Amino acid sequence: MSRKMFGRFFSALIVGLLAATTLPASIDRGNIQGTVTDQQGATVPGAKVVVKNVDTNVEVSLITNADGFYLAAELVPGKYSVRVSAQGFSPLDINGLVVTAGTVTMADANLTVGAVSQRVEVTAKPPLVEATSSNFTTALETKYIQDIPLVGRDIQSLVQLMPGITQSSGPSGSLFGFDSQFGGFPDPLHIVGSGISANGSQGGANAWYLDGSLNAALGPENVVVNPSPDAVSEFNLVDNGLAAEWGRTSGAVINVVLRSGTNSVHGDTYEFNRNSYFNATNPFARRDAQGRPFLAPRVNFNNFGGTLGGPVYVPHIYNGKNRTFFFVSWDVSLLHENRPTILTVPLPAEKGGDFSGDPRFAPVCGVNGATNCLYDPYSTTFEPATGEYHRTPFLMPVVPPGRIDPLAAFYLSSYPDPNFVDPLANCGITCNNFIGTVGSSQTTHNISIKIDHEISSKNKLFAEWLFNPSYYTNFRYPWNGATAQTQTGVAGAQPFRTVNQIFALGLTTTFNPTLINEARAMFSRQNQIADPNPDSVADTKEVEQKVAGLNFVLIAPFQVVPTVGIGGVGGFGPQQWQNGIQGVQAFTAIDNVTKILGKHTLKGGLMFRRDNNWNIAGWGFGLGFGGGLTADPVSGQGGAGLAQFLLGAVDQGSGTGTYHAPWQTNDYWGFYGQDDFRIAPNFTLNIGVRYDLFGWFRERRDDIANFNFTGINPDVPYPGRLDYIATPRHPDRNVFPAHKDSLGPRVAFSWSPFSDRKTVIRGGFGLIYSNGISAAFGDQNGAISGPAYANYVGYPGDRTFQTPAFRLSDGAPPANLPPLDAVKQNDNQFLGTVVGAF
């Protein structure tokens, strides 16, 4: 940051803090505040106020200031009582107070003259509307979380109950898998469920918090761990009049508060089941002759678990009653789905090369000028005079047995025979001729452990760990073997596991009744790892033996067998981009300081966050057999992908590539200051300023490039070139420089015009800077990838695309894959199917 810019920021911060402006509570905690007065309405300074959590007996002792005002800040949500006492007045007890996260609970005290032995007790009534905060917080209490039916038991579904919220990309993740219009399985990364739009803002541009710490992954800003409903105390949202405290979002701030233990040991167990057997059938589903749906998936969902909370107690060693509490939750979900699928398999004779049963081909080629035949791809010639290619047809649509490629024959032997005739396909027995069932399952654990500890009357600590692994597998394919249709898996073509976890610490320190510090630290990680299909499903070991020595570019563990595509039939083998390791992690530190000065509540703080992301994968080795090489090159008639595969004629352009998605890092800093000025009991003004510093990513070894649309290309004298990072053209290690002018003032107010406080008018103005990386990677915007480091390298053959690149069983020619950093070392500007080519 330049000295001039820093001066502007510091000056604006001081002005905001001193501009003479009730404090909105931190989003995971609540506040109790009030003014103590006598019977004539005069304020009572120096009154003693004791705020007590009735479930844990944890107390906060305060003294009213010169204006008779007190504030008990950063309280754990729950039930509270307030006791007010002052010399010459009877003590007053206010019971029945409920503190919810992100809100302020008013508890004004009107003392009466009397003896200390006398006692006045009142019961508070919850206000019909929140009248104190200029931020508007919508909160859902535990009873709603427990009582509202949640499809899939997905806590993110609750956000749909908030006003102004729309789902920008389908329902939240766990709504998947229940014969919905979206299909699929729960999203273990929670990207879809996090993709909401608040009041018309950009989809996904929101800040998700967990107990006051940022619970978000780099890019789409999706939650890292989505806790189970039974572990959640409150769920709240701020989407109106954001104070300067809130940054990194142009949408909403959503916070989940985990339950805490109390002095009473309590727990529960549960089991939920949902089975498609009890579902009504889709009236538009395809049905058999007996009127029964035959393609409807069969789904069984079991969700069970339990919770336990109470004081920490170790016999003869430690008794944590009134001081140390724990809460543990373990939730397990088991989802199994069997889905019938219509596929195309070769006819029995076609597996041996005989296509005479396919009415698309002429019985005898050339009769009556017929060209809908099978052609020999190795006989292709070029006629310079006409500019046309020619091939020699087989007399009948039969591949001679001696010409069948051994590796292709091995693969085809694992195909089953047809078992279905699709009346809607209009192709008889030659396509859509097999019904098989794919079976997929996903097992997810959701574990949370939370410890709350009162170190002293001035220091309160909590620690929590959330562990959320998910395991996906396909336990059944339409058929097993070398040609197993792995792509039919409900949520993936091969097993994968997703491991999400969070560890967070929070410390609230009350230096004196008017000075409070709140510190948070969090480490979060999402990691997704793919595993190969087991040998029992895909005959992987036998395929490895068959392709050994054929010079295929197979890189373990990402891909050990080739991916094969056959025109008209489909393909088999590993699916591209599903064979890697990807993940994100973040370190977050937050600190907020609150100071009460008369009618002013000053608050300032900072956030630092470092994000890392990585993606380790292979491009994939693919072999194509589209069928065009067995067709007439002049008329385009005839030909079959299966015949081309039997002949082992690999399409030009088949191949692999170099892919490098490196370890990337980016940093974020946020600073803010704000003042809540209680101008009158019914009017609160909030003035603040926020400074956001979003850093763009850099790579651990500088293996990254960026587009420069104005720089002159070194190969052609026109603007537009690739600039490689940490080179003379781009000496900075960051892809882009951080924007240093993101200074945003915020002004908001809350006014209750009537004495009953049943009506509240709020308004505000703010300049908000959103996270640019979430805009690039986020929901509805696709994703961006590093240019230059993902290059496809195909087998060119003679570059005509009219002849085979090579014969399958003869093996592949050298791929000549360049080193990953060759593009940078050579300053390659034009990258295509061959590195450095136009």
C-alpha cells in the first residue's frame, strides 16, 4: 500500500470512529444492552449489572456508565437473566431473556427506591420486531431448525426461508438423488447449496460464517463444512444495511452457530429413512406393457446419528460445571441408488465383424451404385486431379476375421448381448438395445466437537473441530469387464472421497465493562481424491497387461488404462478430469475490538486470510474410433465406429496432453472501523468505513501465465500476448496487482417512530467491494484456468484426418510430450494441438 493511500485510509478510519454515532452483535454471538433509570426517568450511573446464562451459570458483571448504559457483548446464544442493583434502590431481576446470534436484546431497567432486602422481578417479553440494529438480521432458532422438514437433512435449505433469497443454480446439494428434476447425488463440496443470490446480487457472492469465522472455500465461496441440523443452535442471515464489519461480499452474510453444552447432560439419537418405494410414480415416466415404470431409479436414504452435551467431568480429576462444557454430534448418511439405463451394445455377430444384420448397410457393395458399405481405412488414397480421397470397400459388410485387431477383439468380448428393443428409437435391435442398472452409493459422516471454557471472568474460550468425509463408489455397472460403462455412475465414473474439515478457536476478553476484544482463528480444508475402479469391476489388471508395451501415455495413479470412444456405441475406460486430486485450504484470523464511550459504541477490527488451492490430474489418454475412416470419403455414406475399432484404425487427433494446475496462493486483508451512536432511545445511527485489499493468486514455482491484451506479441506485430509470470515481461509473482483503492464508507440507521416499537424503519448507504476471485470462479461464471499450461497433444498421422493415426495393436508412435515448463522456457505464444503451433 502506498504511503498516500495508507494516509487516506487512516484518516477515513479516524473520521468514521469519531463521527459521534446500538452496536450490532457479532454474527455468532448476541448482545444484551439497556439503560438503567429511576422512577423519574433519570439515568443511574454506577449501577451493578450481572448478566447470567441460566443454562451454564456463566456470568458477566458490568457497571453502568455515566449515561446509565450497559452492554453485555459477545454472549453465547441462549437463555439469560439480568440482575440490576444500586445503592438506595431495590434490586431488579429481569428473567426470560433470550439471546440470539447477530442480534441485540434490550433489557432496560427501571429501579424503585427501597431496601436491598426487597426484590423486584419482571419477565421480559420478546419484541415483535428487532428495533435496535441498523443491520437487519433474520434468525432461525433451534426449534425451527428441529421442527421444519429438511429434504435430505440439509441445513443450507433453510436459507430459502429468508426474504430476498433465491437459489441461483438449483437446490442445495442434498436435494439431489431423490428423483428431482436435477437428479444426481448430494454435492460433497456444497457448491450448489452455497450458490444463492441475495436481493438480486451476483450468485455465489456471499460470506458464509461458522461461529464467527469465515467458512468458505476459494472460488465459488462455498461452505467447507455444512454441519448437521442437530449440531446447530442458530442459523441467521444479514442482507440489509451491512455495517463496515462485514466484507468480502456484495450479497449476504450467513452464519451458523453450533450448539454448546450446558450444566445438564443432554443428548439424543435419531434415524431418518426415505425410500422411493413410498414415492408416487412420475406420470410422465416411460412404462412397460403392464403399465409399470421401468426406468425409475430406486433410492434408499438412511440418516442416523446422535448428540451429547454437558459439563466436562473427569471423576476425581476435573469438574467443569459452571465453567467447561462440551457438545458432540455425529451424523451419518447412507444413500444408495439403483438406476436403470438404456445403452447400445454390439449385436453378437458384430463382435465377430459381421454387420450384415444391420439394415443400414448394403448386402453387397456397389450393386445399384450402393455406397453405404464398410470401407478399408488402410486403403485410403488421394487423387490430386480431383482433390478427393478414395477407399476400397469390403464386398459385404463383414470385416475379414484375419483383419480384426487382437486388442479390439479382447475388449469386445466383454460386451453383453442385447436384451431390449426400444420402440421409441426407430432403429430396431441395432441401437438402444440393452437395459442395465448402475448402482451408486455415497456415505457421508458429519462430526462436530465443541468445547466452551471460562478461563476467568474476563476470558472465555471456545474450540471446535468439524470433520466431514464423504465416500462415493459405484457398486454396480450395467455390466462388468474391460468395457464396463463407468460413465453411467450417478455422480462419477470412479470412486472418490471428499474430506472436509475445520478447526477453529475463539477467545473473548473483557478488559473492563467498556472494552471487549474478540479474536477468532480458523483452518479449513477441502480435499477430493479419486481412486481407480476396482479390478473386479473393470478388469483393470488384465487391460494393463494387454496394453503393456504399446507406448500408450498412461500415468499412474491418474490413468492406468486408455479411454476408448467408439462412434455409435459409446465408450469405456476412465473419464477425463475425474482422475485427480484437487483441494483448497485457508488460514483465517479475525480480531474485533469494542469500546463503549457514553452513547457511542466504537468497534474496529481486521481480517487476514490466506487461501491455497491445488489440482493434480492427468489430461487423460484417449483413443477415438468415430467411424469416419470406414465410410466413403466422397459421399460420406457407410462406415461404423465399431467396424473401425475392430480394424484397429485409431483416429487422428487421439492422444493426450500436458496439464499443470499448480499450487496457488492468494492473500486478503480487511480493516474496518464503525461507531453506533444511540442518538435517542428509538434512533440509532451507524457510521463506518471499511478497507479491503484483495490479492490475486501467485504460484509456488511461478509456473503460470496471463493474457496481456495490449502488449505486442513477439511473434507477430500485433497486440495480444502471453506473459509468463516472473519473467521480464511480468516480473511480479502475482497474476494481477491488488486493487488498493477499495475504501468503502457505510452509513445506516434504525428508527422506531412509535413508543410501542412495533414499527421500525431502517435505511443505509454503503460502498461494498466484493471478492474478485469469487466473481471469476464463482457460480454462473464458469471457471478460469491458467493459460499455457494445459495443452493437448494429439497423434497427427499425415494430418489429413483421412487415414489412421496408427494401428491399435501395433502401439502408438512417440507422443513427444514436452516438459511442463517448455512453454515458459520457449516463450510460446501460439498454443494448439501441438505445443508452439498455430
